[in-house]
Amino acid sequence: MTTLFDTTFPGAIKEFRKIHNRRRFKAVLLFSVLSAGCWSGEQAKDPSHLDPPLDLTREFSKAHVVQETRRIDFNEPEGQSHLLEGWAVEVAGTDQAHQPIASIGERSALQFVILEPRDIDAGLRLSPAETSHAKPVDLRLEINGILIPSIHLAPSSQLYRIAFPSHALRRGKNILIVHNPARPDRDQLKPRVFWDHLSIGPETPVGKPSIKSDEIFLPFGSELTYLVELPSEAYLTVEEIRSNHPSARLIVRHRLLGVARDQIVREFPADTETPFVRLPSPERSWGQISLSAAVLEDAALTNDAGLYLRGVHIRPSATGKAPRIAENPLLLPDESRRPNVLIYLVDTLRADHVGSYGYTKATTPRIDEFADDAVLFERTVAQASWTRSAIASIFTGMLPTSHAVHGRKDGLAPEAETLAETLRSSGYETAAYVTSGHVGPKWGMAQGFETFKLIKKNNMGLRYALSNGVNPEVFAWLDRDRTQPFFLYVHTLDPHAPYDPPESSKKKFAAHIEEPVLSEQQMAVLEDLEAVRVLSAGNPTPVSLGTQVWTQGLIEGVIEPTPRMLVDLIALYDAEVHHNDRYFGELLDYLRVKDLYDNTLIVFVSDHGEEFQDHGSWDHGRTLFQEVTRIPLILRFPDLTFPRGARMRGLARQIDIQATILDYLDIPVPIGSQGGSLIPMILGMGNEGSKRPGYAHLRLGEHHAESYFDGRWMLICSEAPEEKCRLYDLLEDPDEKRDVAATQPSRVDDLKKLMSTYRDSGKLLDAFQTDPDEETRKQLEALGYL
């Protein structure tokens, strides 16, 4: 047996395992869901008469053992095995009573294991390495990318009690990141804090499961997992559950091999009479059966606290071949059955112009159809209001203040671990087809992609391709033979200015538009602007409404907008959204034709929205109002255990996308990721959305601002071009029309303090500076960025 927690577990013995085709994989999931009504509350016929059973007590030696982390003694070799990065194990020149462990650099990270996420009381004994500070310094902490209250370090060694909240914890490996206090000499290798121990929950260590008098003894905080080949349908039965603790619980989990999430989770109090769990599985399929011991409260646990399980069997539902157990459950699984991943991003798409988000015009029939088959997040916050910074947050799970991609010349640091890199190292084939020059190798955005293509032109003569020009490239790539699962990123640009939709969509939404004429004086002023001079070269008057020349004129104030002009520009924008929607639907159809749709995790999202004078501005990358920070986010999971057509009211963020995908695939999230998985919210495992604040940051040219949303109150503070904080009650004022900052000064101060914790969460990377090549420069000019 082993006590190491391995997130790739369970593995299948390859000589035992059957490689199922896609249709059989779908049948397994479908049958599991159709049988869901039998999982809870239904008293099925007692299957104890069926023979032959698989006795898990006798097969105890073949189980994989996991134990929760209760205490990390940093001076012991076992404790040091939890350290990940940012530590000095041997510190020269110290006069400590015993050799200390020190955190060094700007941040340090360690890992620990939790089986059942819950509110946990933790204790840290530590002392600062630098004691010359006049006042206590803060030690900022985050768990799995979620900030928890800071510790105010005293000058001497102290024991600090802190709360690890359930919404920040995950089942399995958890990452604690420590943002170390600064040193006066800024020496990255000098100790920042000396660490003695970390206790997580009760001080009592978790015992090892064992066999006692033909019973399985399962200590609280431990888990046994068996890898079993099941018949077409089977039951797990337990003759008796006993415990010496009043709130003891046995938790049973069942997961089919190759499926990312548990299909069954059942909980039984001690003394439950003959509990059983139905394990549906068409034909014979490999799956993992996990048994864990938990209590409602961690307090007052003793060394011998746990569950005694007698008569634990897996029985077939009909006489025939018995279940079979794997001799070695730690062999790596065949990764070919892992789900594929597709992120489809529509640049500059406002959530409130999508039908499934309440828009009354029929701009998005295919997106709406997709939402009916997926999970829609009603409120998702973009971390920036311009493309490159927002995409860096999606790819890394980091806030803009951490990845530092702020300005027009900033590129994503090579040290960043992108989602593509994580998936590629986990056996995925990776590819990206993008139409925006902001998402190219020049800016570090191609990290981890084996295939990366920036599609710069289309047959309309534009310097960027529309979605109809992207699909043929994507289809050709999907047609390839492959033995690995894939991660595909598709970035389309249709709704981005200039608003020049193809005729088919223009007829539906903007056929009424009559082209206005710019005066010679207006053209003369516009031609004095460098960007417009390049864009309008050779263009006769009149200039078509919606072109970049026209948009630039509105931004610069050369053109005074009229009510009719605003209506027409929005109509052109809607036509472009409709065009993009059509070809997103075409891609979904192609996935179905290729038999890929039902085994692909599909994420539909935008990078930011667009302003149409909602708050007196045009374009994007200038403010952080909802028209640019509220974006659509729709996810479809392959497992039919996930809801279809569901709407999540809890808050989601772009930085949560990476964590959600990796959580679903059982792949560890990279250190430095600041997002949290959305899966607990989706599966109703906790009110996590209310704990997740929405933070956005903008530092582009002369426009500097940040915003903080706590689920009701939106605080937007700008530094430039003016210094001002605005406060909106989105429950009463969803369109941000009534600034109540003047009447709510204490709330503004409280939200500013909370906002500062995200602003000051620490720059983890240094963006590199570069200039675009000539072709990229022309494309960015055509989009109004240069």
C-alpha cells in the first residue's frame, strides 16, 4: 500500500483494461444518469443472495490508501516533502535551537491533502527573519488561488490561528501560497520567515487503515480506493458500520474509469442498517470504488477514532461472472479516453447582446441553443477590458496585477505556465487558431501550443479573418488522426470594430442604414490623426458608417453622435455578433459529425465587451463599467451527471476557467493560479459563488482603473484620466446609472480595502516589452489599437 496522494489515480492495468469506443463511452454515462433515480432514497431489492461477491475486506492489500494532512513539521524529512517552491531547507548563520526552515523570495508554496472540504481551523508557528521593523508586517496567504485573512507577524515566534474556509479547499491536493514580507536588502535568497509547523484541523494524526478481526478499520481522515472491473450492474453492500464517534459518516464514491467526475457520492451515518449503493455500468467496465471516513466536526478526535466496516462486498445484480479487482491500482491509465477541451472565444462580445442573457433581438440562436445543452453563468467578470490582458488571465488563471500584461508593448513572460502548457504536459495535443494580433507568439501567447496559427486576412480584404474564414482551418485540424485527447483554442473577432458585417447578416439587422457623409472639415481633422491617416488612405468621402475611420472620429470627438447614429452602430454590431454565432454553430455541427461533441468539454466565453456611450465612451480598454467587464460564459461538460440548461447565479471570473478545466480533468492547478474551480458551484456542493469577488484591472495608456464586485455592490475607482471612485448597487441599479458613493462613504472605504488585497496580491511575473512586427502592426491598426 502507499500513502502518497496521486491525482492521476486510479490507474488501469493495461492488460486488464478494455478500450471502449466513443459510443460505448457515451452509453456508460447515459446509463449512469438514467439510473440516478436509484441512487438516493429508493429501497432496491436486497442483493445479498447474489453470488459470487467480491469481498473488499479480503482484498484490503490491493487498496490505495490516502490520508489527510493533519500536521506538517517543517524540520522533519516527512514535513519537507510538502514543500514545493520558495524554501531554504538549510539556513546558514542562524542561532535557532534547531535548524529552521525558511521561506524565501517573494512567495513560497506548499501542498497538503484534504479528503472532505470543510471549514478547518489551522495553526501556524513561525517568526519573521527580519525583526527590525517598527510595526508588525503582514504575511498574506492564499489557498488554491483564493485569498484568506492575512497574518500580522509579531517580532518573536508565535502560534497563529487561522481559518481555512471550505470554499477555498478542494478534495485532494491543495496548494497554500505565502506572499512573503519584503526584505530591506531585497535579497531573494535570504530568509523571510522561519517556519516550525503547520497544523490543519485536529492535532491527532490520521491513523492507517487496517484489518481488525475480519473488519476494516477506517480512521477518520483516511480513504481506501479499489480499482474494480464491474459487471453490467452491481451493488456495494456493507453488513455493518460501527463507530466510537457520534457524528461518524461513511462516504462511498464511484467513478467510471476515464470519466473525470464521480458518478455516485453516497453518505451513510454509523449504524445505518445494511447500506447498499447501486453501481450501474453497462457491460463490464473498470471503475474506482472509494470508501472514506468523515465526521461532522473535527473537534476531540482520538487516535482510535474511526469506522469499523464489516462485510464489505461488491455483488453483481444477477448471477454470473463476479467483479474483478486490479492487482496494482497505481499503473498510469490510458489517457486516450480523457475528454477533449475546446475554448471558443468571441472577441468584444457583450453578455447583454446574447439572447440567452436576455437580449430581445435574435442575434445568437446557435449560442442560445448551446446554452440549453450546457451550464450558463449569469454574471461573469472579465479581469480586464482589453484583449491581451484578459487573454493572459484566461491562459494563466492570474489577475492582471500578477501576470503584469498591462500596456500595448507588454508580452506574457516565458516563466508563465499556461493552460496549454499544463495540458500538453498531461498528454494533450494542443492547437490554437486565432484572428487577433494580440494573441500571437509575438506577445508570448503561443506558449504550450504545438500548432498555432494567426489568421490575419480573409477574402473580404480585411486584415483580420472573420469566423467563416477560421472554421476551414479548424476543420482541417480536427480531421487529423490522433491518439491523444486535444485542447483547441479558437479566437474569433467578428464583433470587434470596425463594424462591417457580411451582407447576409447585415440584411437581418442593419438593412435600413443609410450611409452618412463626413464633411470635408471632419475628414481633414481625421486625416491629421496618424492611425486614421493610414486607415483611410485612398478612401473617398463618404466613409461607411462603422469603419475604423468613423469609430476613431467618435472617440476623438471629431464626429458628434446622433441618436440615430447610435442605433445604427449597434445594429451593425449586432449583425456581426449574428455572423459569429452562425459559424460557432457550424463548428458545433462539425464536432457532432466527427463524433467529438459528446466527449469534449466546451467553454464559450468572451474577453471583454464594448461601449456604446453607456457611460459616455466608445470602444473598450477605457473604463471598467459592466458593458466591458460583464461577459458571457457557458460550459458544456461531457458527463451527463452535469446539468443541462442550468443557470448559475453565483459569480464567475475569467481566472476561474483554467481551474475549472483542470479540476474536471483531475490535473493539478499550476502554482500561482488565482482562480477557483466552478464545479462545486455547478454541482451544488457549496455556495461558492458568494465567496468569489470580481476584480478587474486596467492600465492601458492613459486609462488607469480598477473595479471590485462583491455580488451586489460594484466599486469602480479610476486614476486616469480622472481620480474618482463610483459605487453602484447592482441589485437596485443593474445598469450602473446612479452613483451612490457620496451617500455610502463607509461602504466605499470597506470595498476599497478589499479591492486593495487583490491589487496588492503580488506581481508574480514580469512582462517583457516588444514592438509588433509590420504585419501585426497593420492588423492592430485596422482594429484601432495603434
